[in-house]
Amino acid sequence: MIRSADTLFARLFSGALVAILLAHLLAIIWFAMYGFPGAPPPPPPGATSAQEHGPGAAGERPAPHTPPPKRSLFGGPVVPLFFQMITLVIAAWYGAKALSRPIQRLSEAAERLSENLDSPPVEICGPLEARQAAQTFNLMQARIREQVQQRGRMLAAVSHDLRTPLSRLKLRVEQIDEPKLHAQMSQDLNDMIGMLDATLTYLNEQRNSEDLQLFDLHALIESLTENAQDNGDDVQCTGACSPLKIQPMAVRSCINNLIDNALRYAGHARVDIQDLNDHVLIAVSDSGPGIAVEHYEAVFEPFFRLEGSRNRNSGGVGMGMTIARDAARRMGGDLTLGETPGGGLTVILKLPRL
């Protein structure tokens, strides 16, 4: 019985019951002090004897009828009804708050979980149903985190162990005398090794999540463009932004991948920075062959490569865009694609101001 009294139903029922009893008690006290509405006024002195002997007794004439005095607003039923309404409104507010608070906490926790599996668990408090829901949610979060980590460890182990036989195969391929077969097998092995390296990089970034810190994003982008220019690449940067909270290594990897893609498929890249009120936009554009609109989402799938311009000879393994979008979403942002005016591809990185 003690545990059953600590439920949401018991709290709401007891609160509503107390409110109703209190409202009726206030009304009874009020009417006891000021009388009930519509009650006849007390008879004047001498009226009783006159009524007993009749209208003609002792030569007395009946007293003239006087209308009852008007009741003031303060002594009428409006005030107790007003207090009743206030009491019931307070009870309704308390009930709605008690119902919505646990749901709001779970909603906020689910939103944090969608952004970061390592988010803090839900606080276990409130009535019995809310505590049970919080415990179940925390258990679900722990299981999801363990499954993701286990999957990452398994894939990392498989990717790492595959490097050994691939390295042996690469040594044996060197013994092939036929040039065409040697080149084809070497290309296939290099592609497989590149895919394994990209997978390991992706898994490492998933496991090692940075803390958000206030950082000068403009200086970071200028540093990346200057490094590319020092290597002889055609990369230009325009715009500026004030510092914001980001994961510096994740943003560096993301923008680096976008610039490398533009250089790989177009030979040049342009980085535009727009500083808005609640977010910052970084657009990396080129005038290369671009991507068809129907493939805008497909290119974010791991190891997805388009035919034609994005083939094995370009050097990519299809993980750069996946890594870049995952890095953006870990910070609460996103990565979208668009068409460059005049032809080409524009990749827009959106980072929120937290």
C-alpha cells in the first residue's frame, strides 16, 4: 500500500480530491457566514403575533410587504464560486504538470541520445511510473551503447586482421611477370587496403568522441586552405565567422574531406563561410562534373561510388562523405548537397551555435 500510494494515479487522485473538498469547505464556510442566496429575511418584531390573531385581530392592520434587502456582491455566491474555480484551476495545473514533466524529461533524453550515445542518463525521480520509465530508458541506452561498441570492436578486429593476408597477397603479386595482370591485381589489392583503412578511420572517429569547445573556426578553415595552397592546389576561402563551440578534430576531418573531394573531381575548391544568428554555414563548391539529384543521399552511404567521374581511378573508396556527415551530426549539425551555379557540386556544412 505504501508503494501503491507513490504512483502518478494516486498523486493526481489525491490532489483532485483535496481540491474538491477544499472548494466545498470554502463554500460552506462562506454561506454560513453570509447566508444562502434566496433565503427569506427574518420577520420584523410583532409580525408573529399579528399573524397568530389574523389580520383583523385587535384592530391591527397587516404590516405592509417590504422587499428583501439586496445582497451585496461580497455577500453573494460569486465570491465562493470564484474561490472554487481558483482551487480547481490550481489542481488542474498541478495534474497537467505532473503528467507532462516525466514525458518532457524522456523526450529531452531521447533527443540527447539521438545526438550522442554517451549522453548522461535520465534522472530517476518522480512517481513510480516515471521512475520505472527512466530506469527502462537508461537500460535501453546502456544496451544500445554496448551493441554499438561491440559492433565497432568486431569490425575493427576484422578490418585489422584482413590487412595481414592482403599484405602477403601484395608481395606475391609482385612476382607476376605479366604487366597487365600485375597492374589489375595491384589495383584491386590497393582498393581493398584503402577500404580497410577508411573503415578503421571511420570506426575510430565513432568511438573517440571529442568534447565541444569554443574554437576559432575561421582560423581553422584558413589554415586548411593555406596548407592546400602550399601544396600547389587551387583552394580559395571567403567570409568569416566568430568562434563557436565545435569538436575541432571532427570539423578539421570533415572540411578536409570536402576539400579533397572537390580537388579530386574538379581540380579546385572554393570555401564560403556565412555567419548567421543561430548557426554557421560552410559551403565547399567546385565546377566539376557534379552529382545527379537522385544520388544526393546515396553518396552518404559507406563505400558508395558513382560510375563515370567517381570511379576507382579517382582514388576514393566512398567513405569521405560518410565520415563528414557523421562528424557534422555528432555536433548537432548536418551536411547537405546542392548544385553549383553553372555546374558542379556544392556541399554545405551547417554547424549550430550551442
